[in-house]
Amino acid sequence: MLYAKTRWKVGGADRAAVDRLAAELKLHPVVAGMMVSRGMTDAREAASFFQSGKDRFHDPFLLDGMADAVARIRLALERGEKIRVYGDYDADGVSSTSLMTHLFRRLGADFDTYIPHRVHEGYGLNNSAIDLAKQNGVSLIVTVDTGISAKEQVAYAAGLGIDVVVTDHHEPPEELPEAAAVVNPKKPGCPYPFKGLAGVGVAFKLAHALLGELPEEWLELAAIGTVADLMPLVGENRLIVKLGIERMQASEYAGVRALLDVAGLTGKDVTATHLAFALAPRINASGRLDHAEDAVRLLTTEDREEAERIAESLDALNKERQRLVEETVKEALALVAEQDPESRDKVIVVAAEGWNAGVIGIVAAKLLERFYRPVVVLAIDAATGSAKGSARSIPGYDMYRALTHCAELLDHYGGHQAAAGMTVHRDRVGDLRAMLNKLADEWLTEDDMIPISEADAEIALEDVTVDCIRQIESLAPFGMGNPSPRFVLTGLTVRDRRALGREGQHLKLTLASPEGEANAVEAIGFGIGGLLETIASTARVDVLGELNINEWNGVRKPQIVIQDIRVPHVQVYDWRGTREPVGKFAEVASVHRERVSGKPGSAAMLVREEGYAGRIDPDAIDCGLWAMGDRSLIPLNREARETDFAEASDLLIVSLPDRLEHLERALAGSRAERVYAAFADWNRDFATMPPRESFKAVYQAVVRQGSWESGDWFFLEPVRRKIGLSESLTRFMVDVFEELEFIRKQADVYSVTASPRKRDLAESRLYRARLARADVEQLLIYSNARQLADWITGRLAVQPNRMMEVLG
């Protein structure tokens, strides 16, 4: 067996609905099934998902408050008022501010931009910034990606004679700010049909309304912010990102081109993944470690050299951010290790002075990925004792709800189920940790602590074709709300397996259906090269992965990108001929123990009752060592005496048994999930039984010699060479003669018995043992891997067809 690291949740789809959708839209059944499982059962609705024309955008004036916003901005333009665009320091806020910059430039406005400093000012409108606006002669502030909760700040601005137009997309509070206009698709009573716009999406709609036409040239900016803010890529968001990425392939923006260049994406097909993991982190780095105005300048400049200079600066900041994250993660892991292991915290809470508040959210996300449990990371201000925290959570534990239970401990908090922020005094961190864990004990089960991997459907390997994958790709861009399709394929045979990469860090498998070996498909697992030795050549694997097309030298082939893998049956590893199997066994067994969902059990080794001495030091190995005796297993070390052989999940058969029944008895008492058959003491010469004519020829030579000293065997050389016997076989035959009393040994001299009793060779124990050993070797050595696996699994206490019960 090989345990999956996650729980697989496979979607289902009504077969009739799938067939109907496939027929009406001429879709591959896999694609139709995927769409049905995602809720698109109507052919018209499904067809619209493939369409991405400009006419698919909604009328911006359907947004409640849009007419008031347009009217107030136009009035400011007519009067020549000073306008300030007030944004946020993340990638959504930066792209929103940049888009508004391009808009007001086109409109000829007197304007500037302002983004608060993350550390010195924090998120959102603040009175000091409003005072500065008054000093600068600003009479209208237009917020982007912020402002919906700024009721007091908007009122303060009004008292200074400054109007505020709020454009935002965050959840509105019960009381909205009394602004000149409030534009937010989530605002109560707003009739806008799509609620999932990012802050930059709302800014894009404002630009559409002010211009009276769709501002296609700014779709790239809207796409960056939409993906970076993890908005669902459905509805208008999908249109924004799809069309924005298309324009980005030959971007007209100097800043976008410079970002693509420093990210190593020049000349490549840009995807939503590139926006999320290459462009957005560099834009965010400015707000995390410096000031986000640099990123705004990058996205608004028309000077190529300036754009390249800023992009390089942001790239350097991003590298520094990565260094800080790595350093903080190491320190956080050390703090986790120092915590009481007996406490078994379900919620990890770590706090320290000196941590950069701009990266603690990323650190929290990395700790969640490492431990898969809710995480709170707090950066303590040494001067004030105030700790600013960032939290990430898992399904089943609502972090915002949990913080609400802890409200009395907190100075401030906010967020949602999966992520939140808070401020707490350092003296209350311990109480916060205790309270969060108390709630976790009430809310979370053991299953909740195992990550979930969702798949759209279970499909057959025959469905993995270039045509099918092309149809799947037409559903891009993929991201939040429209995740990259994942599928489960089960019961596949492994035709070939190997490690790739300089350090063997990647795994490549060639998979085939048991009944259709001709239709093999390559599968690649990035970063899981360590699993190479855990997959037996006879394994039937289940994989959960994504499908893509691999192009090499002009040839396009389907490929599976493995996200998780399991083997739901007993595995038998053919280690015959393996050097140092004991050391290798320790390494491979430890990999199995690291699989998150596995039940590690213990390990055991089997040797012959005789003959292991000198090969294995019983006290030098950290698992049970057992000998296959005539009647029972014999424990040979302390670990064996203190553990139950039956409970060992990994079993290494070091020695070839003297008799098959010895091994059969051991296997019958084992519930091993993985058996490693090494038979390291196999002697090729032992499998040969000389014919009776050879026994006769050697006996005649012995009779002619009459007597000889024990070290003097040269008289047998002529007959040995004539009939082609090895020295060990010749000595074996002499030992049989001695056992049958055809010859005798006194002191160090052998002599022929004068009148021996007539006896058959089969009366010799040595002869019978060698016959039995020949049968053993014929079955266990000369069989192929599949025959060996079938024989071993058929004799285990837990049969293969019961393995799924064990998995459960």
C-alpha cells in the first residue's frame, strides 16, 4: 500500500445530464461531466461559459450608486477640482489605483494618488491622510478597493469639505458611510447581477460608465488585480481575466512587459497562474516591504527604462520578501517545536518580536500548508507590546467566528472563515492560544485535520486524449471559483517509473490500463521523486491529477500532472539482487511513515533460523528481527520481543527460507501492507541437485582413493571437471555419503566404509533439504515479479481485496 496524503473528494454528475450536454454542445463526455458537476446543467448556460465577447459585460449603471458616482466625478472635472485616488497597498489596490490613473489622465483631470503605508498607517482611510488631502487642496476623494467600512472617516472628510466617492468590493457593514456615492456590488439592495468583482473590477466598471464604452485597453490591469485578490473566475471576472490575458500576450504597457521580463515570462504564453505566482507577488512586495506607490508608477509609466528600473527593484524586493518569509518560517517552526508536544495543539499560535508584519500572512499560509491546521502568526512590537497577527484556517474551523469568541482578548480583529487579522497585547497571546484550541477541540474532528483534494470526476485512461484536453483548456482561465480540473484514475499498471531532475526530485511514471497496455500515458509528479522506491513494479496505482498536453520536438502527447497518488493494495517489492537491502529498507519504510494519512505501524525483518549470523547485527537495527523456525517465529532482538510481528506494516524478507512452509507460516501471521522480498542469501549453486549418475561417479572416485586427510580433496578434481560439478556441489555429495555412512571421518582422516549398508540417497537429511530448497528457489527466485507478488499476497493474513477496508 501507499497512502494518499489527502482525502479525495470526487464530484459526481447525473449521467443523463452529462449525455444531454455532450450531445447538444458536441463536448467530450469528460468535459460535459465536469461542467455538470460544477452546476452547469443547462446547455445555454454552459455554452455561455465558452463565450468571451465584449457584449457579455453587464451595464455598469446596474451598480447601485454608479450614477451618483459618475455625476460627482463629472462635476469635479467641470469645476477643475483636485481629485485624489485613494487605494490599498495590495495588488488589487495597486491595479485599481493604476487603472484610475489611466482613466483620469484620459479625462484630463487634476488628480493624484495616495496609498497608505502598510506599517505606519494600516489599511483603509485614516484621518491623518484626510488632513493631508485638505492641505493639498483636494475636494474629492475616490476610493478604490477600500472605504466601505470607513463611516467615521468619510464623515470626518465631509466636515473638512471633502466629498468621498467609495468604490469597493468588500463585505459592507450594517451602516454604510454617508458618502457622495457608494459603489459596491455587495451593497444591500444593489441589483447588479454579478457580486464577485474585485476592487479593480469595480474600478473598471466605473471607467466603463464614465467613458460610455468598454475600456478594453485596461483589461490587463483588471486581470492582474482580479487574480491576485483570489476572486472567483466566473461571470464577468472570467471575461476580464480571459480577455486581459489575451491582450497581455503582446502588452502595450511598459510596466507589464517589464514585469513579465523579470519574471522570465517574455515570449511565453501567459496564464492566470503566472499572474498569481509571478506578477502579483512582485507587485505585493512593494506594499509589504516598502511603499506601494512604486508599483503604481510601474503600471502607469510610459517610459520603458523607468519601467525596467522599477520592475528590477520590485523583483529585488520580492526576493528580499522571500528571504524574510523563509527566515520567519524557520523561526516559527522552531517555536512550534518548543511548544509542549503533549498539548497536541489543533491551532498553532506563534509570536515573536522582530518579525515583519508585511509577511506574517504568507508565513501563516506556509505553516498551514506544512501542518494542515489553523495558524495564527503574531509580530510583536517590542516598544508597545502590541502584537499584530495574521491567521489562516482550514474547512471546519471558522477563524472569524473563533476570533469573535475571543473578542474580549483582542484589541481589533476582522476577516472571514479562511483568513483573518487581529491585534492583541503580548500578555494575552497565551490566553488566545488556549481559547482558540478549546474551540478547535469542540469544532474539529480527526478527519478535519486531513487535507482534502477535490476532483471533478473519476475517468478512464482512455479518456486522456489530446482532443479531450483541448476542450478542457477552452474552459480557462482557471483559478478561484473555476479551479483547474482534476480527475481521479484508478487501477493503473506501472509500465515504467523513474526519477527526474538533477537531484531526482521529480517522479515520472508510464501508466497503462490493465486491459489496454497499448494506450500508455506519461504522468509527472513534481517534487515527489522520493516516492520512486515506494511504488512496486507490480502495483496498481490510483492517481489524482490535472491533464495537460506535453509538446516535444513538435509531437503533442497527453500527460497527467500528479497531485496525489496511492496504492490501495498490498505491495510486494521485488528486491531480488538488491545490494544492502537492510539499509534500503530503513529508507523506504520511513518515506511511507511520512505520508500524512498513513497509519505508520512498525517494521519487521525475517531471516533463516540459521545462516544470518555475520550478515545482520540484531542489536544494530531499529526494528524487530525474526527467524523462520521449523515450528514458529523466533524473536532475535529486543524490538522483536517487545512488538507484535502481526502488526508490522513493512516486512523485509532478508533470507530465503529452508522450506516454503516456514515462510508461509510467517506470512499467515502477518498483516503487512508492504512486503520487500530480497532473499539476499540466495546461492545460485544451491538450486542445483546433481543427477544420480554424478553421485555414482564421485563415489567411485572416493572408493578408489580409499582414505584421505580432510584438507586433501585434489583427488576429486579430475572427476569434478569431467562431469562439470562445482567444488561446493562436490563437497555436498561427500557430506551426503558421510551422513549415509558410506564414508567415515576419524580425527582429520576420511576413509571408505568397507561394507556399507545399502541405502537410498533420499534417506539423507541433507539430500532431502536440498531437494526442498530447490523447490523454494524455483518458486521464489525463478518466478517473475507478478508471480512472486501473487504468491506472497495470497498467503498474508490481510488479503488484497480487503485493503480498501484498511484504507478506510
